[in-house]
Amino acid sequence: MSSCTSLIFLFLFSFLTSFKASARNPVFLNQFCPNTTTFSRNSTYSTNLKTLLSSLSSPNASYSTGFQNAIAGQAPDRVTGLFLCRGDQSPEDCHNCVAFSVNHTFNICPNGSEVVLYYDECMLRYSHQNILSTVTLRGRNIQLNGNKISSNQSDRFEDLVSLTMNQAALEAASSSRKFSAIKANWTALHSLYVLLQCTPDINKQECLSCLYESIYGIPFNRIGGKLNRPSCSARYELYPFYNETAVRALLPPSQQAPPPPPTNASTSPVSSTPRPRKSGNSNMLAVSIVVPIIVPVLLFIAGYCFFAKRAKKTSDIAPACDESLQLDYRTIQAATNDFSQSNRIGRGGFGVVYKGTFWDGTEVAVKRLSKTSRQGDTEFKNEVVVVAKLQHRNLVRLLGFSLQGEERVLVYEYVPNKSLDYFLSDPAKQGLLDWRTRRYKIIGGIARGILYLHQDSRLTIIHRDLKASNVLLDADMNPKIADFGMARIFGMDQTQENTSRIVGTYGYMSPEYAMNGQFSMKSDVYSFGVLVLEIISGRKNSSFYATDGTHALVTHAWRLWSNGTALDLVDPVIVDNCQRNEVVRCIHIGLLCVQEDPVDRPTMQTIFMMLTSNTVTIPVPQQPGFFVQSRPERDPLDSDPSTTNKSVATSVDDSSITDLYPR
Ligand SMILES: *[C@@H]1O[C@H](CO)[C@@H](O)[C@H](O)[C@H]1NC(C)=O
Ligand SMILES: *[C@@H]1O[C@H](CO)[C@@H](O)[C@H](O)[C@H]1NC(C)=O
Ligand SMILES: *[C@@H]1O[C@H](CO)[C@@H](O)[C@H](O)[C@H]1NC(C)=O
Ligand SMILES: *[C@@H]1O[C@H](CO)[C@@H](O)[C@H](O)[C@H]1NC(C)=O
Ligand SMILES: *[C@@H]1O[C@H](CO)[C@@H](O)[C@H](O)[C@H]1NC(C)=O
Ligand SMILES: *[C@@H]1O[C@H](CO)[C@@H](O)[C@H](O)[C@H]1NC(C)=O
Ligand SMILES: *[C@@H]1O[C@H](CO)[C@@H](O)[C@H](O)[C@H]1NC(C)=O
Ligand SMILES: *[C@@H]1O[C@H](CO)[C@@H](O)[C@H](O)[C@H]1NC(C)=O
Ligand SMILES: *[C@@H]1O[C@H](CO)[C@@H](O)[C@H](O)[C@H]1NC(C)=O
């Protein structure tokens, strides 16, 4: 080894092991070792535990899969245990970590009978209870980097982390090893690295619910953070904390679609091609402008006819009038300054959005689709023509499109105000949204827009990605739903057999859609319910971190509702000045929309009637889907997260943990 390589090697290791003497020691994070359940030294339990631990650390344990469970002895002295190595660890590193932790546990928890030890590289766990195939959330470890993302970038960063984590959660839950690691571009210099993992003894649904609990439990406003639970873990950093080579080898593209297609033994399972990435669930679309301008639609359509003459005549299915929807690509290039960075106003499902100004001064939002669709040109044009016919004041209008080689561009009406998301995430803006004239109106407008998509139009269109950032507000604060056209254009050919194609945003996705890729009008109803709860509470679903013991918004709302304190959900800014009956009725409707079973969710038609008439009786809601049980007792590791930086791994509760750890 050259001296230079060894220097780099040394540096990397001192970095990873935070100044420990031995470079090979795993990085200890924390332990869960309640002193309420202990055993005495010469007991049968003690003997069984030794047997268990030596079995788990024996050379024949399955270090290559990174997971092993074992049971020793008979009840009541039976010990059940397991280890889980981080998915990218080599069998040697896994073995090393497990052997180290087995030794370590006698120092840390000499007589605890229910123990979890967390390391960066592995987890060791044992208990007098049967811990296999059950989800345990209690006993978590959370560590955050002390450095915050600068505030002018934090929204974009939180969106990126949330998007990437949700995607990784779906992948992890669907994979046989219950593991996923994703790298996403952040800036030109830095990438975001996300790693999520469950113990593989739990099923897909359980894994997903544990991961979602963890995603909601970590604030995304730092440059890194991790949350470990006995059944799953989640971590994000702006540096490659896992072995990318190992991950690429482990997660070939074929694993994305369950069931995995049969692989020919002569084909290498290792692939260096990147996994398909969906851009469809981005939640950053904000078609916005500082100066409100009313789009002169008629003038614009006249403009089309002019441009259409220059466009190639292609579609023979659409009537001649629809031809005017096709615009010359060069015209769009000119309007957007050739898609210049300074014209970029956001990123929506399936592509980047630019602001464009046509020769006549008409301002439009131009979406340049990412080149992932394999849809044929004719199909694409027919879809656009159909979608462009949809006209409703609560839908953003699709005005036209352009095709040029692989380039596909959609031109939308320009909506002057920002998205609802912008108002909900900024406390200073929330004051602008009072109940009667704004929020109630917005809820009604969104309901009308979805109802039109579902029923009033000639087609049934399922949006599939309803969320606050896809609700734009016009100059009068009327809501306009965006991105519905793409849902249809890209959506209908996607079936549940390919879960990596699920578009949508977790937090808004119904359980059956997130789990099985099944979507229907009722999945839009679920998303609508989440939106209603967000509008009433004035908080983004994704802002419900575990700081106050509550979790997702839906869970929080249900708890308050079932405690008879539904009004506690209401945004403090409006609570003193709102029509309480209306608000409670809306919470009631919101909870009905997020019922687990789609059959229990009302249709948009019924919702619309419930919203507009006080005489319609509303059924009593049951516990919603994705409801997470509260922990029965306070989690000893649930104290306020202290901060760490990435070179020093200190633990959460220094008073109770650091002293026990031999330095
Ligand atoms: C367990 O720990 C708590 C605080 O860490 C302490 O107050 C209590 O006395 C301990 N109980 C026993 C049995 O050691
Ligand atoms: C457990 O160990 C601690 C110290 O290691 C000791 O103080 C305590 O008495 C032990 N408890 C039992 C029940 O043996
Ligand atoms: C455990 O057993 C050994 C001998 O078998 C004895 O010397 C020791 O005192 C015992 N310890 C306890 C805590 O009972
Ligand atoms: C490894 O082999 C030993 C002896 O053959 C056995 O007792 C132990 O349970 C095995 N461990 C595992 C994890 O299979
Ligand atoms: C575990 O402890 C034993 C004895 O204290 C020691 O010989 C062994 O090297 C340790 N193993 C590891 C992996 O630290
Ligand atoms: C964010 O603010 C910092 C200074 O606080 C500045 O250096 C940086 O360029 C800003 N970034 C963006 C994207 O505006
Ligand atoms: C990330 O950035 C690299 C280099 O700028 C680029 O080649 C790559 O396509 C980007 N990946 C994605 C998913 O945008
Ligand atoms: C990363 O994984 C690859 C393949 O498993 C292995 O060859 C390489 O040594 C690992 N790198 C590090 C730094 O552990
Ligand atoms: C795998 O492919 C080889 C050649 O491409 C073929 O001879 C063999 O039968 C295939 N095996 C299976 C199981 O399909």
C-alpha cells in the first residue's frame, strides 16, 4: 500500500471510528437497557443468554445476509435474540461488529434481560420476550448533526430528503432484505445519501409503518441525522456513509419489482446501471410569480393558431381544431430563454417547470418532461388533447404541448400566487388565510376540482399526487389543482405489478396505494383528507416530527378526535375567529377520507354534499389507515435529541449513557 493510500485509509478510519484506539471497532451509538427487567448472575437465564450470544457470534451465523435470529432455553428462562448488520456491510465486517457487540453487552448491560445495542454497522438485540416477527418502536436512538441547512435552502432540502426517504422506504419494504440505499443529487458538489432498513423478520406492511414512523421522527433541517429503532432504522447524510459499491451490487434493478423476475443463472446479478428513479413524486412544484397577471387565454389561443401553421402536421386522430394545441418547439425555446436556469420556477411530477413569456406577452408555465416515458408520440398527443379539454376554475389549464425528438413539453396556464404549501409552511403567511373567506373556500374549491376530474368530465381522471404543493392559489386565493394531466398521461398504463412506478408523495398516499400500488378515486379521497387536515391545522403533514410525542398528522388528528378535543387541531392563528361547527365538520370529513378501507371513504360527490349541506349526516369515522399505536410507556431514549456532528458520535442522553461506556 502506498503511503498516500494508507494516509487516506487512516483518515477515513479515524473519521469513522471517532478517535477510538482500534480502527476496526464498530461505532457505538446507544443502548436500550431498562433496569426494570434484570436477571441474576448464576440464573438459568444467564446461562441461556450466554448460549444465545455465542450462537449469534459463531462463525456459522449468517453474516452474508446480515441477519440472524436465535432462541435459547425454555420459557420462562427462554432468551430470544437477533443481530442485523447494515445492508452494505461485508460478511467480515458484519461478523466483526456482532462479535464486538456481544462482548460489549456484558460491560454495558451486565444484567439487563431486555437489551438493544446500536452501532453504525450493526444492531444486537435480545429479550426474555418473543421479539421475532413483531414491530417494536420503543427504545429508539436519534442523533442529529449539529449543523443546520441554511434557511434559504431548507425547504428544498427537506423536500428532497422527504422524497428520497419515502422512495427508499417503499423499496426497502418491498425488498427481500428489507434494505434500500439511495443517492440523490443535492448540489453540484454534494449528494444526499439515504439508507433505510428493517429487520427482515417483519413483513412489508410492518416494515413500512416502522420506517414511516422513523421518517416522521427525524427533522430534515440538519445536514445529517439518524434514527434507530429495534425494528428499523433510517439515516440521511450529505456524504457517502455507506459503501456504494456494495449497495450497487446488492440492489440490482431487478429487485425493484416484486416478485423478482426469474434470473438466468448465466446473467450476472450485479449491474452497474442506475436504478430507475421516479421524478413523479417530487413535491416542489410552485408555479408562482411576484406580480399577478391574468392570462389572456383567448389571445393566447389565437397565438396557437399562428404557431400551429409552423408545426408539423402529424396527428390524424385529433380533429383539426386540436392541432392548434401543438406548438413549435423553437417558440417555446424562445419563450423560456432556451430553458434557462433563471426561468426555472420549480420542479413538479415528471419534470422541471419554467416560466415562459410568449411574443405577445402571455405568460405561461412550461413543463419540460423528463425523458423517461416510453409512450408513443401519437398516444401522447391524444392524451394532451383530451386533458386540454378539461376546463374548470379549480384546475390549472393545460394550454398546449410540443414535441421535438425526445423532448416533450407541456404548456400550462400561469398561476400568479404560490402554492398552498408555501402558505402552510410559513407562519407569517398563515395569518393571510382566515377560516371563512379563505380556508373553507379553499377546501371547497379543491373538492370541486377533484369532483370534476372524477365525475364531471367525460373521463374519470385520478390525480394520484394531490398535495399542498400541487394546489396553486390564484390572485383571489382560489385553489387550482396542478399536475392532473400528467397523472393521466403517465398513469393509466402503470399497474400494481411494478411498485417502483408508484407516483405520489408519502403522507398523502393511501395505504392500499403505498402498499400495493392499487389506486382508484378513493386514493385521491385519502389525499384530499390529508389536505383538509393540513389546511385546518395550518401545518404540513411532513412537519409532524416526533418532538412532542405525536407522529403523522392523521394519527394526531385521530387522537384528538377520539379524545373529544378535535378543536385542539385547529391552527392557533384562526382558532378564536372561526365557525367552530364548520371546522369540526371539516375535521370529521377529513377523518372519513383517511379511513383504511377505501370502501369506508366517501366519494367526492358525497364529500361535496357534506361540505355544502348541513343536513347530510356524516358517518362516524373509525381509526384511520396508517394509524400508529402510541407507546404504552415513555421511551427512555426519547429524551430531546442532542446534537452530534459526523466525526464525533456522542449519544443521546449523556447523563445516562456515556458513563456506562468504557472509553
Ligand atoms: C433504574 O433507573 C432509574 C433511573 O435511571 C432509577 O431512578 C431507578 O432507581 C433504577 N432502578 C433500579 C431497580 O435500579
Ligand atoms: C444489575 O447490575 C447493577 C450494576 O451492574 C447492580 O447495581 C444491580 O444491583 C444489578 N441488579 C440486579 C437485579 O442484579
Ligand atoms: C455464582 O456461582 C459461583 C460458583 O458456581 C459462586 O462462586 C458465585 O458466588 C455465584 N454468584 C452469585 C451472584 O450467586
Ligand atoms: C452454529 O453451530 C453451533 C454448533 O454446531 C450451533 O450450536 C449454533 O446454534 C450454530 N449457530 C447458528 C447461528 O446457526
Ligand atoms: C471479546 O472478549 C474476549 C475476552 O475478553 C477477547 O479475547 C476477544 O478478543 C473479544 N472479542 C472482540 C471481538 O472484541
Ligand atoms: C443562501 O444564503 C447564503 C448566505 O446566507 C448565500 O451564501 C447563498 O448563496 C444562499 N443560497 C441561495 C440558494 O440563495
Ligand atoms: C446528478 O448529477 C450528475 C452530475 O451532475 C448527473 O450526471 C446525473 O445525471 C444527476 N442525476 C440525477 C438523478 O439527476
Ligand atoms: C465496498 O464494497 C466492495 C464490494 O463489496 C468491497 O470490495 C470494498 O472493499 C468495500 N469498500 C470499503 C471501503 O469497505
Ligand atoms: C440461460 O441462458 C443460457 C444462454 O443464454 C441458456 O443456455 C440457458 O438455458 C438459460 N438458463 C435458463 C435457466 O433459462
